[in-house]
Amino acid sequence: MEAFGSLLDGFALALTPLNLFWALLGVTLGTAIGILPGIGPALTVALLLPVTFQLDATSAFIMFAGIYYGAMYGSSTTSILLNTPGESGSIITAIEGNLMARKGRGAPALATAAIGSFIAGTLATLALTFLAPIIVDLALRFGPAEYFALMILAFTTVSAVLGASILRGLASLFLGLALGLVGIDLQTGQARFTLGFPQLLDGIDIVIVAVGLFAVGEAFYIISRRDLATEEVVPIKGSIWMTAAEWARSWKPWLRGSVIGFPLGAMPAGGTEIPTFLSYLVERRLSRHPEEFGKGAIEGVAGPEAANNSAVAGVLVPLLTLGLPTSATAAILLAAFQQYGLQPGPMLFQNEGELVWSLIASLYIGNLMLLVLNLPLVGLWVRLLSIPRPLLYAGILVFATLGTYSLNGSAFDLVLLYIIGVVGFLMRRFGVPVAPCIIGLILGPLAEQHFRRALSISQGDPTVFFSSPLSATLLAIAALALFGPMILRWRMNRAAQSS
């Protein structure tokens, strides 16, 4: 009941005219960037970090949450009509959705994606509302050793999951950890890795790194490619409304996708790719029309899209309650919290309860706004696909440059931005995931702080990290996430050789 009362207080703040405006702006921007191929919520939030610094924290995060939810909605439009997912969570949607569009059934595919997203998003936000306080109560029992183990878990799971190679993920992580060491050591007062530049004594601004890696690096990478021509967009035909038969075939996948997406999104190795893939497999197995899969089955759109949006709310659970990001967008949101001097975790609910509960309340409001925006205005959104890619990414570079310069009015920041942008380009060029670098930069100094504090309390005894059952369990899960795939791959190769 305490969570329900806090949620009502959150609605009182989220329903003010100013915050309703920021929510509407967020979901509108989110839908637009979700539709544009190659531009995801992580890049957009990173771009907006410098220009939203003057905003009230509550208003900024209401807008960021709207962008995150909206991008999931918008990416389904690109997947269905263009066969080019705007977000990785919509890859599965493209399999059946584009085939439906090519058969003249693009309108019902878009409708089942939008309605399923609304239902799943609402159910998952309800789960977030009542699950988050329980996790907070557990996390309040954490000491320095448990927090250090939790951050090791964050490092290993994100490095292992985000990217095709664990080694490349770890390389990205260690780059972020190295960047986090730049500046003055708070305990000794010594300058570390500043290379003689006084501008680096305060460390490297997280916003500059986020904008450089995500926005500038992505723009450089897209510009370097030759396939910038506009793809064929399948036109929408017929009514946007679904038939009775399509409703009957969609409602169960909506519910099943919601159930699959939320818990997997909330796991340390969460995200949206795994739950959408599992939802597709479940629907294919349970469908009464298995012969339609691979030819345009509506269940193959309804289930994965519900799982996609449900997983987004799941990703917010470890982020808000433990400060544990499990996706690239969550990593950027973590950077946004730090921009405002806030650290997600159990104390956030105690110290900034008004912000947290208004943010959760805004998810319900934004979800309803998205349903209204997406169903009637789908023809308008599709026109965004005609924007030439060179103009789009040139605009991103200009916006990133102006936003970064507005932080401190420093030319040094701009040089640093483009150096990091080149690094981001090279990371994409060689398949190195970007998100672990951001997570290492943000959580690295905190992990160092908790590590030192735990050793100080134990008088230098390293077994303190294994003496606590919770800390030992977290470290064991981290080891499993790091070495489990290697062992499994080794066993599969050995079995293949022996056969």
C-alpha cells in the first residue's frame, strides 16, 4: 500500500501541465527517432544530455523515459514497413511484420504492434511499481563488499552480453575504467593520467564521453558507409483497425509477451533482444497457424513487440533500485543521473522519492500518449523515412558540437569530444560494443571507492568479499557470466570434433 500511496503522489507531480508537456515531447521525439533507422534512444538521450542540463531533474527524466518508451514503439514501424529495425529489440518484428506489409496487411501489423506495446508497457510498469520497493528493501542491507560485488556483476554481464565477443566487451569495459581513473584521486589527492592538462584534473565529463561515443561515433560510422541510399518503404494499405479474427489471434501473444519480457529485462544480463526472440519461439510453437510463420503471421508481431516493451520497464528495475544498467540506453540514463549529482540505487528512493515516483507515474501517462500518437498518425511518421541520411547525420554532428560547447564554453571539450568520437567510430568499425565503456567510466570510480572501503573495514583482509553470502553469490554469478559461455563453446567444439 505504501507503493500505491507513493505512486499517487507521483501522479500529482507528473500531471502538472509542465511535466505533461515534457512527457509529450519525450514520447514524440522517441517515436520519431525510433522510426529513423540507426538512431536509437541511447544516441538521442546522449545528444540531449548537454542541452537539458538547465532543466529540472524531474522534468528531464520524464522526457528521457518518454524517449525510451517511444523509441520502442517507433522502431516497430521501421521494422514492418522498411524491414530495417530502428532498435535491436525490433529485429524479430521485422521477420513477420515486413512480410505482412508486403501482402497488404501492414496496417494490422502496425496496429497489433502499437496495442500490444501499450498493454505490455502498462502491465510491466505495474510490476515495476510494486517490485521496485521490495528490491530497495533488500539493497538497503548491502555493505561496501556487496556493492563492489554488484558492480563486478554489472561489469561482467554487460561486457558478456552486449556484443558478439566477450573479449571485445571486456576491452570496451577496461577503456571505460581507464577513463574513469583520469583526474585527482579523492583519497590521496594525487593527479592521475591527466597528461599535464589542467582541464583533466576534475576528470573527463561523462556527458562528453556519452555524446562522443554514441552520437559522434555513430555519425562518423554511418558517414563512412556507402549504402546511404533510401530503402524502399512498403506503402500502408487499407484500414488501420484490426479485424475480429486478428484481435482473437493477438491478445494471448500480448499477454504472453508481457510475462516473458519483464523478468528477462530486469535480469543483470537483460535487454530486449533475448525476450523478443523467446517470445517469437513461444508463439511459433503455440500458434494454431504454424504454417503462416515465415509468411507473415500476426502472432509473430504481437508477441515480440509486447515482450520488447515489457522488457524496457524491466530494464528500469535494476537501474533505479541497484544502479545496475543492463542495456546501452540504461547506461546513458545512468550518466544522466550522475549529471544531476544523483546515484541510482536504494538511497535514491529515500532521498529523491518525489523524482522516482513521478518518473514511474509518467510511464503510465506516456504509454497512453504513445497509443494515441501511433495509431492515427502512422502515415505522418512514415514520412520521416524519406529524410536523406547524409542530412540527418550532419545535423547530429552539429547538434552534438553545439550541445557540448554549451556545457563549459571550452574549446578543449570540443577537441576531446571529437577524439572520443573517432574512438567510437573505430569501436563500431571493429565490432567493439560501446555500452561497456560508458558503464566502466561511471561505475569504475564507485567500484574503486567501495573496494577501498571494504578493505579498510576488514583491515586489509581480501576474504571480506567472500565471507558475506550475498557478496559471494554475486561474484559467483559474475564468474559464471564471464566464463560460462567460454566453457560452453569449448564443450560444443570438442563434441563437434569427436563426432
